[in-house]
Amino acid sequence: MALMHLVATWVAEAGVAARQRMGPVPLVVLTVDHMLRPQSAEEAAWVKGKATQLGLPHATLAWDGPKPSSAVQAAARTARYGLIDDYLERELREGCVSSKRRIVVAHHEGDQAETVLMRLARGSGLDGLGGMRDEEHMPSADGAGGCTIVRPLLRTPKARLMATLEAAGHSWKDDPSNRASEFERVRVRQALETLRGLGIGSAEIGRSAWRLSRARRAVLAGAEAAAVRAVKLHRGLFADIDAAYLAKVPDEYAVRILAHLLRAFGGSAPAARLSQIEQLAARIISPADAAADQFRAETLGGCRIACGGAGRMRIWREWGRDGLPALELQPGAEKIWDRRFSVALGAGETEAVEVRALGPNNSAWLDDAGGLAELERLQAPSDAVCTLPSFWRGGRLVAVPYFRAPAGPPDRFSVRFLADD
């Protein structure tokens, strides 16, 4: 409610100039009714009435699917942002706006402190203890698109927001679940009252989170520079890593580079935990191992990791017992396949294709398409080739765009490795 009041005030102050330059400021208030309590629909309608009074358009989004019996708040958060992102994608697709809107949320100083303490309990590193960020991108479930979240009130105490509403003559409603001690966040909120007696309040925790976030940005810059020197992605077929070089950089850089590669190549497989990545780095990236002339291989996060001696390492998508996903692609469409590749079918095509992994029994096609020469040049792992996206019609393989289509213009079938963007 405080955020809505502040936005309405900003629009009123900037409205005339904004309309002269680019038309009305493009805003909409979204309320998510999680349908977890009998009163939720009435509360959503109440918010709509308040938005109307402030002159702001409003829409209610209902989470009407099945509800989990545990981890309710986490599931509700996932559902909430999923519903909002679907709404934003739909209005962009229908031409209601010229660009996708960003989501502005009202997380405040107390929310930040609670988040940091919850992550501290899980042993988080810089990424977690830096807290929520002022602005961040949240990818969609398939790894493409997603939404941008903006948090302008992270350094504002909740009491200040309540005082702002009271001074403006506005009311608000309290969610009773914010007092339900079965939820972790509520228990942490209650513990904060004890910590304040020790001089550890929301402001102090928030200040530490901001400083850790600043350190995180420096580490990210260093890791990115090291990755440029140490990694070649080969357009998503596999990654070549100079493990001898990684053994010389700070451990945090090496762990972050490995984590990024496992996400990029692991596709739709469950992601590796940070502790697993740290253990992997300790096992395979050390000055002694980097110099050893021995071959070792293991799997993690949907990937095969192979160390071939002489300080070389490779990572590629694991074929796995159950193979990889398949999807249908209509002419002119572009979709995300296995969270690794953007795949597209030319608008001039007259029939749909099925996109699925190439598999282990199609090397003859690669020879006809000229792919084997490139594989030999790269010395590519054979099971990495199996995981490339391929295009099929009527049970017949028609293209593996990583190499080239067998005939016609090159844009008939196309793939793009997402980590190259």
C-alpha cells in the first residue's frame, strides 16, 4: 500500500512532463490472490478499490492451482512471480505495451534483514548474504525471457512506510499469516526482536548486506575476467577449461566459473548444490592435479566432467539414462530446448518439426552434412555430440543446425547456445 501511494504521488508530480514526452506513464497495479485464506478475494477487491481511488489501473491474478502441504511460502512466491510474468508476457504479445514492464515490489529494510538471516542459516556465501538486490533479472522456468524486479524500498524501515501512510490518511490490511510461527520467515522476524536487544537490528544487517553485495560485484568481475582467459564454449557442444590456469586464481573464481558452466551445460537436469561444486573444485582443480598426466571423469548437475591431464578439463551435457527432452516447433516459431539452446524454424517452412537430441546412432548423417570433419578438428567427446539439438520430420532427421542444414537457406533451421548471449 505504501509503494502504491508513493507511485501514485510520483505519477501526479511527473505526469504532465511525462505525457508531453511519451504519453501516460505505463503503470498497472497487480494483486496476486493466492487463495490460501477465505478472506483473500475480499482483500484483493479492497486493493483494487484503493488503486482506483488513486487513478491507477489494476488487475487481480489468482493462484487457483493445487496447493502444497509443505513449503507453502516458497511455492506461493514461485506461483506469484510466474503469474505476474505470464501477465506481462501476454500484454506484450498482444501489443498492449511496446516493451515488457518491470516489476516494482515493496520489500523493505526488515524484509532484507530477514532474508539475510535465513540465508545465513543455510550457510550462504556472498551471493546469498548480499541479500536481495535493488534490481535483478529472474529467468522464466524454461531458462529464457523472465522478468526484471526492482526494489526501491530496501533501505526504508517498515515503520517509515507505516508513518507515510498514516500521514497521507491511507489505511492498510495485515495478513494474519505474517504472525504464523510455522513459517520460517515469521520465526526469524520474531528472533530479530531479540537481536535488536544486542544491537543487531535490521539497519545493521542491511548495511552488512550492502557491503557484501559490493564485494560480490568485485568478485564477479574478477571471475568473468578469469573465465575469458580459461574457458572456450564451442557453441554449446562442450566447454574446454584450462584447469592449470584455474588452479592459480582465487578459489572463489574457480568455483563460480564451474558453477556457471554446470548451469550452462546441465540443461533441464537438477542444478548442483554449491557444496557439491566446492567439493568438485577441490578434487579436480589443484596445482598438483593440474600437472598430473591422468584421466578422470565424473558427473554432476547433468554434466560430464573429464580431466585429461596436462591441465585440461572438459564439461558437456550428460546423455543420461532417460535421454533428453523433445518439443514441437511450428514454422516461424522460436523456443528454448533443454534450457541450453534457442531453437527456431524458418517462417517459410510448411511443416512443423520435432526437436530432440541427436542421439548415438546418427553419425552417418553427420558425415553427409560435413559435421564429422569439424568434430575431428575439435576432438569432441562422442557422447557430447549425442546431446546436440536435431530437427526431425516424420521420423526422418532433416537438420542438425550446429553444423549446417542439408539444403536450402541457412535460416531454415537454427540453434543458438544461450550461454553465448
